[in-house]
Amino acid sequence: MTAEGAGGGPLPVGVGRWVRAILHVDMDAFFAAVEVLDDPSLAGKPVIVGGSGARGVVASCTYEARAFGVRSAMPSVRARQLCPHAVFIDGHYSRYVEVSGRLHDVLRSVTPLVEPIGLDEAFLDVTGSQRLLGDPVRIAGRIRARVSEELALDCSVGIGRSKLVAKLASRAAKPVALPGGRRPGPGVVTVPPDEEAAFLRPLPVEALWGVGPATARRLHAVGVRTVADLAGLPEGALVRRLGRAQGEHLRALARGQDPDPVVPDRPAKSIGHEETFREDLTDLAVLHRHVDRMAESVAIHLRGQGLTGRTVSVKVKRPDFTLVTRSHSLPFGVDGGQAVAAVAGALLDALDVSPGVRLLGVSVAGLQPAAAGRQLTFDLAPPETAEHVQGSWEGVLAAVDAVRARFGRTAVGAGGVDVPARRDAPWGPSAGDAAASTGDPPA
């Protein structure tokens, strides 16, 4: 394993032309770093981006906050306990999208084979770029330099012959949180093919894709704690414990075998909107109004991408964190908010909401181009609810979208309420979110 010096010195000599070279580029504390960039007075402070309310979660934090044990996906209440003097910011998602677009422009200037993973990371296949740009280490250094110069932000890069190894290498390239600040990381970590085994074997088995808490418990029960333990386990024992498909898959990953290619412009599988409420909701009428808002938000994004969807789903999280999901597939695609709401509302009516609803979500899957034909039948509720609404609104949706594009999302409401952006509350409600406190959609 080789690494670029954090001090910005010369790049190490490459390992020659790679038969397959994958880079994983990962921005350092992306959301929090953007906030510090936009407000330099935050520099050096423990900054936490996320839902500041009692039910919020941490989306990102500076290394000054990480030094106190704060981590992404941690409940905001716990983050406040660990770091009482932290600066909480609810976040500016549209700003992160803007900066992410500039990041991906840099990445696509290196190779067209870029697979985005969220806003702040991506895989690149630079196998075909080596003749023009040099070995993968030099390409990684070039990317880091441009991100620093053009975005004024930092990123870490991992290099390997597979996506798995590149991802784990970028993690090793990251800075390290220390009391009062951070220690710069290598910036670039390279794992040549002949060093994969030495790199992977000491890692905890949870580092492998597909090893979640349940799978980890099964592996720990037979003494498997590290990747080396997993690689050495007889194939039959692993298959008996996890099943053939998962057992063979994890055994291959433990040996560095990951043929998954970099897939540029991977199509979305679903489009959805969900919100966590500051108080549990039991009023079905209030929940229906939230469904209408979310359905309209989802529909706007469907039409913005030229898509319709056939499968509508409703997700409910109860106070005990139990998740309940209900779905219904139509024989035709929908992209109108009222049509999505008709199906989602019927699904909601079939659920028992008396225990309370902590989180509510609406999503559409089975995506297809909007030009695809549809058959006008609907068997979940009377045809006039979804079928008629979708058909009758098709002539005005383009005009509605044009008005919103010019005058803002709230220029044309849905059922008399504001239409939320799909990521208005991605990390839970803020401490001052009065609408979420009462459970009533904004008027």
C-alpha cells in the first residue's frame, strides 16, 4: 500500500499501467465543509449539519466535532450530549447539490466512466485514461489538486483494481479527528493487486459490503471477526451459515474479488420523500394532508427527470421504530401528484395509525420513460381516483411546472398547502420547526 504525502510533496512513483484501475473519490466532511466555506467564522469550530430537533440526525460534522465522538447518522440529541458547544446548522441541501455538480464536472473531465454515489463521492474507472493522464496515482493527485483549487474543499482518494478495495482505500486516506482539530490523512492511498490480501486481511469483517449487523452476528458466532477469518473459513461452512448466494459473494470479497463495474449514470430505482415529525401523529386527516404534499413533491421530481412510475409505496415508522411499508403496482405509469396521492392515500387508509406515526414517506418505483404508454385500469380504488386524475391532469402538468420553475415551488400549491422540496427535511425536523411540532402542514 502506498500513499501520497499529506504535505503536498511529489507524488510517489506509480505501479505501471494497471489492467483495471478504479478510483473512489470521497469529499472530506462535505456538508459541514461547505458550510465552513460559506461562513469562514465557523472555521475551527465543532460544526454539525443535520436536524437540530429532538428527532433529528447528524448528516455531517467537522473534524472538530468528530473529536468528541460525533458521527454521521447519530441522533442529534446524542451529538449534543457529546459536544454541548457544537454549532448546529439545519443544512442547505440545494447548495450542496450545486457544489456536487461542480465536483462531478471535475471528475468527468478525467473519464466519462464516473458512477456517483450520493453528492459527495463517486467511483471512477480510469483504466483507459492512463495513456493520456499517467498512472492512477498521478490521476488521483490531479483530481485532489483541482478540487482544492476550484472548489476550495478537500477530498480523499482510494485506488484499487476493484470498487471495494478503492472504497476501503479512500477511507484509509481520510484525515483523523483529534482533540482540538484533525491530523491530515495521506490523501491518496493505493492498493496494488499484489498487496490486496495484506490490506484486506486485518480489517473487521463489517468492512465488507453486505455485512450488516445481522450478518456480522452470524459470523461472530462462528469466530469470524476479521476478513482474514472469513477468507479462511471453509466454503461449505460459510454457505451453510449464510446461504449459497451470500456466502459465495462474501467469500469472493474477502479475497479481493469484486468484478462489479463502474456504471456511469446508473438510473434511479425510485424517487421518494419522507419526513420525521417532532411529535407522533395519529390524526388520519393530518396524515393525508402530509401524503398530498409528499406525493406532489415526488411527482415534480418524476416529471423533472422525464419519468413515470408504476409502483407507489407508503412507509410508516411507529414510535417504537417499527417500519411498515405498503406498496401497490399499477399497470400504467403516473407522474401527477394527485394520482400518486390517490394510491398513497388508499395505502395509508389500510394501515393502523393509532399507535402513532413518527415518520411518513411516499415513494414511486418501477420507473420508466414518460413517453411509455399506459393501460387505463386501476384495481386498488375506484378508477376515477388515480386513473381519471392522471389522465385529466396530463394536459396541465407542463404548465404548472413552468409556473413553478419561473416563480418558485410554492407558486402553485397542492390542495392549498406548500409543496416541499424533496429534501427539505432529510435529517429530521429542526428545533424551531413549528409545522412539524403541531403535525399540520404549512398553510
